[in-house]
Amino acid sequence: MKVNPGIFLCFVLFTLISCRKPYLPPAIATPGSYLVVEGVINSSADSTIIKLSKTVNLNSKITANPVLNATLTVESDKGNSFTLTSIGAGRYASGGLNLDGTQKYRLRIITADNKAYLSDFVPVVNAPAIDSVSYAIQGNGIQMYVSTHDPKNSTHYYRWDYRETWVIHSKYYSFYKSTGDTVIERNFINDEVYQCWRNDTSSAVVLGSSANLSQDVITNNPVAFVPSNSEKVDGSQSIIISQFAPSTNTYSILVKQYALTGDAYRFWENLKKNTEQLGSIFDAQPSQIIGNIHSLNNPSEPVIGYISAGGITNKRIFISNRQIPSTWLPDLSISACVVDTLYLATIPKGSAVVVNQENQYFNYNKGTKYYNLQIPVAAIFDPITNALIGHTGSSPQCVDCTLRGTNKQPVFWK
């Protein structure tokens, strides 16, 4: 009997799929929780901030697991020590340490349950100045670059992270607000809800090396990419802003540069391969990430992190909305926003009773249900008498930008 090749192929595929069983690696199936240490011992006048957390299983509903009430101390190989203070959320900080660059330093950690951890002594490696942070407008977004060099020809290994800040706007400009009892004009100096700022920090590992070059120079190393459909680079803002304010910057990135030892660079390179470059048989295969922090209670306990010491350099750039293509539009749910017309006195269809719709949708002290709550947008006047008869309104997420950011302009903003 002749078998149809297509039917045979479908049978083989069905057999392979139906026989496949889910595989849970030990790291996922077991409830292990390991210490994660993030941060750098800053040798300059800037603050040192170390973050402690515990790993969580991939199938856990918990996404943040900070380590609280720990004691952290920076120690030198000459017997000097500096204590860090908790600033909340598993973060510990110290003011400028101004460390002696001829000494080596390590971090000692004692958790609230008296578990002790100690990093290896590391030398102070100060980062040279950043030459430039630049960008290139591409068809699908903006590519950010960093360039640097060490005139002493001694750094060779670099790491960068960054913090982004950008302007967001509500769908509608609100000229009014509710006190809970009535609608009044909005005080734009203290109660601006149209323009806000949002922040984000880098999550990818960004590295660069000049070890194989004749000079210690890094030119246009990619550091961040912003897609054209991100709200960070909303091209329509150049049109919106012109209605209410002069053209302004819409996006800023602060790039921080760290100098690494060869061992530190290999740690971060290994971490990058394990977290970002897995996905096909041709990618680097998973390997154990070995840092320089160790448990004193249990030497076999894994500790994730690498402590370095040195001065950090940084550079910030701004991108104006006029430099962003106006055709770039963010993919946001607020694009579906609508404006409703709400009257102070009206008789709904099918009813004989006069109702105040503003009490139903604006004035939360006079019966507005939370699921009906709207924010006033503009006033409605009678075309004949010019008397106020109501206001337009829309849902909070369409009007109030403080639900997604802050209306306090950052001190560094231009």
C-alpha cells in the first residue's frame, strides 16, 4: 500500500509532540534561594550603593525579594573599614568614601539571620572620562553609542549601565479638576497632570574591551536601543507640545562607565552569555557564574555577584522632540481614550428625573463610584446664555499622567 508522504509526516510530528514531556531544570524545580549582590564600591566622592536580594524560582509569583536588615561593611587590606546604612528595599549606602587608591578593598555582609558573606580584595580601578554619548536615528528606532579612551592605556575592560528619563503626555489636557464636591479650575503650577516624566534603568549587560587593540580606545560601542514605537520617543509630541508649550527635550539618557579588572570583565561576560545569548544550539551554552563573593558559613553555597572598586564616570545627553520623526507613534492603550459630555442638570433618556452627571462621574464625595470616576477636561457653556452647563471628561488613565510618572521636573532637565 502506498502511503501519502504528507500524512506520514503529520503522523511523525504528532508522535514527537505527544511524547514530549515538560522538563524542569533543578534550578527551577528546587526551592533554592541564593544571595544576589549588586553594586560597586565607589572610591570617589560619590555615594556607594549596594543592593542585596535573593533569587526567586521562575515559577514563583514573587518578582522582588530584597534582603533587609543586613549589616554591610567596606574593608581595606590596611585595616580601615566603612559601614553602609540601609536606605530601604534591600539597598545599603554610604556617602563619598574617597578611598586610597593604593589599597585593596572588599565587602563584608552579615544578614539578619547571622549568615556571613565576604568578597575578595580587589584593587581600585578608576574609569576614565567618557568622550561622548551619541545616537543615530534608524528606521526602527534610535541607537545610542558610547565612546571613551584611556590616555594611560591601562583600562582595557569597560562596563556601562544607564538611566533613561523621558517626557510623557496625557491623551487630553485637563483644565479642571474635582474637589470631590464640585469642579474647579486647575492650578497648573501645583497640579499639572498633562506632562510628566518617567524613568527606567538598564537591565542588559553592556561591555567593551580594547585588550586586543594597540590603543585603549572604544569608539561607538552600542549601549542602548529605543524602538520607534516606544513612548520614550513619541514623535507626535512635537505637534502636541506646540499647542501648550514651546518645543522641549523629550528624552535623556545618563550613561555610567565602570573600569573592570580582567577577572571582573570575564564574570560580566559570562553573565551576559548566560542571560542574553541563549536560544539556539549555536548560542553559548549555560555555564556556572562564579563571582568573587563567598559564604563564610557554607563555602559551597552559590552567591551571585561581583564586587569591584573604583571611580565611576558618567555623561548625559538630551534628544529634542524636533529630532524625532513625527511619524513615530507609541503603542499605548491610551490611544483608545474617548471624551464624554457630562451636564450639571440633564434628564437621561427614558427618565423624568433631573440628574447631575458631574456628581455621577467627577465628584467622588457626592456619589461617584470608583469604576465610573472620570477627570474633567474642558468646560461646556450654553451657546445662548454663555452659562456653564457642564464639563467634558475622560478616564483617569487618559487624563492624569501622574498615574504613570511624576509631574515634578527632574533637577537636571533642560
